[in-house]
Amino acid sequence: MRLCIVGIGGCGGHLAERFLKNQDLTLLKKSLGEHVSFGGVKGLWLEADVQETENQDFFGPLDRGCYPGFFIPHDVIGSESKTSKLIVERYGYDVKKQGFMRQAEFLKAVFEIFESDEDVKRAALSEHESENPILRSAWDRIRPYTTLAGSKDNNNGSEMCDGILFIISLGGGTGTGFVNPVTRYIRSERPAYPVFVLGVLTEEGTDPQQRAKEAKRDLGATISLYDLLTKRVGVGVDGVIVIDNQIMVEKFGQDYSAIDDYIHQAMRPFVAGRHYPGEDPPSLAMREKFIEGLDRPPVLVPCYWREKRIKDPEENLVKRALSEGRLFGCDPARAEMAYVFTRGFVSLDKIVEAVARQTGLAEDRIEPWRKLGENHADEILILLRNPYGEERGCEVKGNLEYRLHRVIRMALRYMDDPESNLVSEGMPDPTKRALEDYFYGDGGVRDRLKEGLERIEKGDKPFFLDERRIFERSSRDSGIAELHGVGRKVGDDEIRRLVEEEVRKVLAERGI
Amino acid sequence: MNGLNETIAGAQAVEISPPSGLVPQGLTNFLAELYSNGLLGLALFLLLLALGLALHRLNMKRTYERVAATTKGGEVSRDELREEMFIRQGANFNAAAVTAWMLLFAAFGYFYFLTPEIFPRYNYYQVPALASGPLGFAAFGFVVLLLALGAAAFIPREFYGYYELSRKMKVAIMLTGPVLAISIFLSVQQGTTFPQVEQASRLLAFLALFASELELLWPVYAEALGGMR
């Protein structure tokens, strides 16, 4: 397994930097040789804010041949672009906007417009030779690092990435808004290509960096999680690894650099090379294991521990990882499966037995992958699949349900706050109607989040059910059609009746 | 010629300038004893190398045994394991490491075999054509580098390819290059001022040489030391 690390947005960029840091020596930050990252990963940073890219010196402009590079996808749309003007006039969205300041629905809306509005598609096609130039340009920058690269870029496939790990902050910014559309775009080309997401849920209270209130960020996080977790397998991502920054802040204070370092350290067993002989699964195998028996992507809670090498370390490693090393609150006993990545010398049987003992999982629900370690330490990363589902579990502090219940409640509170101005007065009427319907309409986000809260309280899995879009669904989407803002809703019975009538008519015309 | 060397070596005794007071007298005397004893120096140099090689083999063996012990059936392909263990350290580091190893051998050659005071019978002055030529020192170094090339090309790959090296460790290994260059420079200076011997320079060149050798072998030693716990 070799992953392509794609950081999206500010947080994604900071974390991707840790993953992509050159392990080779550099002189004045310049390397004469090939860039060597830990685990052989490759990747890039997608950002929407030019200023953010100017405030750092790790990533260089990808289009100037820099590696590691950043890319601003919406730069492909020129300022005088017909497509851009059409979208502004018709929907009130400026695709050239710098950054998205905790507005998860902004990018969601923009990409839905590209997917569903035939005029926009035509304009984009004539100008950019693509119906969705922003996503296409982003994918065009990612693809060369993957096994899907053309023969020009593909070094016989040996050094290429066979899966993608998107790294985002679940705070409503660029990462939140971009990850779903870009995954959809990749899926339209390769439905089975492994795509995982590492999402960092922002901490409680006001974000000191962006001064965004918790409730606003929580709405962004909720929308993003909702979209990530309700896409069908083969349409959306193959697993959402969640990290709670609240836990990190309690551990490291406001030292975000130390937090980023720790998150990277915790994920090292996942991305590391140096497998035990014969235990190097391709990302595709990992994907199959992650989604086994599911029709929607799972939530994966990482639990990490590292300690100096001792004899028979398995029991202690597992115990400490599941108790002190959780990167998101959860009840390990509720997990459906456990994916175990170790670095060091551990016995396969003992590690499976230890995880089974500590979680109550059957041994066939535990998938271990071992790698060689370093510096006389043993490490373990356990990804617990969907470790929630207890009735009234949301009342137990430290549970996944508890945290998500709070996030969703805060999101609902923000939606109901008249000051939040989610449906801005300055927007054109169709957009206002669509947003009104999306947020507050019958079966809109508010209804669905309330339903989600109820499901969490009852201990139902999954807690989010059906995908919800702002605008009409595009023809590419394989889901059930929904109309928002225009027309009326059509029930299953009515569709059945209409189809039967049409079939009868055709048969009658043919004299059958 | 041998007689001449012995005469020169004997003459140096009266021309030795005392080392600076940076190091305590007892230690200075001990080190002076150490670096002026050619056979001891040679033995120490080779011992450190041989120990590094032996510990590297031990580390590899230990890794194999641990992997085998934690593998069902206890059977692991050694070749496959070696392949998995191998880590690309980067072209810049590899270049720096090869250079440092070549400089290590060159510094060793310059320290012990340039002037006749340590090995009166085996040194640069024994080859009059070289010693009296305008590029004699450089030619001497070039010959040593050529001799060291084979070993230097092989050793870094073998010694560093199987260990996770932190960037700090890599920087430390890279810095042995300049340190060894200082050692060479000081030895060359000794060669040009010979038969006068500057003890402080000699000591510094000696320390730079052996500290660098230790640093270059440190990843292997550290792994072995940690593995003993």
C-alpha cells in the first residue's frame, strides 16, 4: 500500500507537510536528489486561498514544477470567464472567492451547480474543455502520483500510489467543502479506486486562529460529515478516519504544531512501508476490508500507542492504545471491526487475541497488518470501525455519540440563530429558495439532523441516512432524484405509475 | 632513506610545541600516547570498523530472529526480509555518506602515513618521486581516495540502508565530511611544517578522525545498544 496524501485547506496543508517532509538531507531547503517521504508517500496540497499559500514555504507552485506543490483549483477559472459570470449572475456564487471561511455549503453549492446546470456545463465545456474544470484540474494534479497516471507519468507503477488519503479539517472551510465533490469526480472515473479521508474535528469553543464560533464550525463539520457518511460505497469515500482536536488540545494545549506532529506520528503505522514479509496489502484490499458488509463509508476511530520495546508487548500496547490513545472519544466495545497496524516486533496471534480481549470482537473481525519498527519502540494504531451505537450513549462523556451529539446540537442551534444568515438576502431568488429548502425545508438538513440526533440517542447505526443536495441532482449521480426549489416532489408510487403508463403506451404502439 | 626518516623522526622530539591548555594535562598525555602510537591507532581504527561490521551483522540477525519468532511457523525468507527492511535514505544523504566515508579513509591515510613520525618505515616520504613533486600531497590523497572508493561505495548502502535514520542523525553524518576535511587539513599542515610537530593540531586531527569514525558508525552501534535492553 502506498498512499497519495492530499491535504485540502489550511489544516490539510499543515498535516500534509508532516507526511510529505523530505527525509533526505537538504541544503538551504533545496534538494538535489529525489524527494524521499516517510513510507514513500507522495502528494500535494489543494488550497483555495492565495494568501495561505504565500504564508508558507514548504509547498511551491505545482504548475512551476515544484514538489511538494500546492494547487489552487479555482485558478483555472479566469476572472473574465463566462462560466464564472454565469454562476455569479444566476446563483450569486463567486467561484473565484479566496477561502471559504467556515461555509461548508458554499463549495457544496458551487460544485452542485457545475454538476446540474446544463448552461453552466456548456459554458465550462466551451471555455475549459471540461464540464467541471475546477474538479478536473484538481484531479489532473493528483492523478500523476497514482497508479491511474498515464504511461508518461507512470514509472511502471512501482513507485505510484494505489490509494488516496485526503486530509481535511472538519471545520467548514476548503477541506470540508472540497473533499466530497473531488471524491465524486474521482469515482466517476474509477469507482473502486481506494479513497480515504482523515478529518480533524475542530475543538470546542472559539477557534483562536480564525475566530470562528464553535456553532458555525460545527455546522460545517456536520454538513461535511453528513455528506461523507451518506454517500453510497462506490460513490463516496471508503472510510472516514476522525480525530477530535478537543482531545489533542487537552493533551498539547494550543500548540498546533505539536498537535500536527502527533497526528502524523499516530498515522505512521498506517502509511509506513517496511512490512513484515508477505504482509503488504494493496490499498484495494484495505478498502475491501474497510467497507466489508457496509453500503456507506464507516467512521474509523484511531487509537494509537507507542512505547519502548519490551518482551511480549502486545497486551500492553493494545490496552494503552484503546484506553489512553484514542484520538476520538468512543466505546471500543461497540466497534464492528478493528484494523490493526503495528510497527515493531509483535506476534500476529497475540495481537489479535489482545484486541479481541479488549474489545470483545470476534477474532475474524480483527485485521492486523505488521510493519518493522524503529528506534527500539513498538507502535500500534487501531482503527475501530463505527465504535458507537449504545442507547443513550450520547449521555456518556468520552463516547463518540456524546461528541457528535454536541456537534449536531450546536449546528442546529447555529441554523436556528437569526444572526447566522444562512440564506443571505443578497442572493438571487433560485439560490435563496434552494438554500431555504436545503436547510429548513421539508426533509431538509434541519429535519435530517434532528433525525440523526434521535438515531444517536436510540443507538441506531448509521446516524445519518440519505444524501441531501442543495440543487437538483446531476445526471451523473446514481441516487434517487430529488428536486429542490423548483417543481414538486415525486413519490415512488407516482414514478411507478408513470413508468407503467409509458411502457403500456410503447407496447400498444408496437401492437403487443 | 629509512635512516633519514628515523633521523627526522628523532629530530622532531626537540621541536614539539606543547598542546594548548584546552584539555587537562593527564588526558592530553594519554591522547598524545594514543595518537603517536601508530599501531594502536591503526588497531583502534580497524577495531571500530570491524566492530561496526560485526554489530551490523548482529542487528540483521536479531531482526531476522525477532521477525521469525513472531511469524507463524517461524519461517521467513531472508531475502524478502532484507528487501522489506531496505530504506531509501535519499540521494543527497547517500552522496554525503559516500563522501564522508572516502574522507574518513583519506583522513586516516593523511594522519598516519603522511609524515614519518608515526610509521617511520611506511609513509609518504618513502616515495621520493611523490614527496618531491609539486602535487605530492594531492596525489597521495588521490591514491588513498581511490583505494577507499570501493569500500566507501559499499559501506554506506549496507550500513545505512537498513536503519531508520532521523534527519538529525543524517545531518550529523553529513557534518563528518567537514570535520574530516579539517582533520585532513591539519595533517597536511603537519606535512608542510614537518619536522616541526604542532601537538595541538595533531590532537585535533586525531580527535576529528576518530570522532567522525564513531559518528559514521553510530546508527549501527545505537541499534545494537538499544537491542541489548
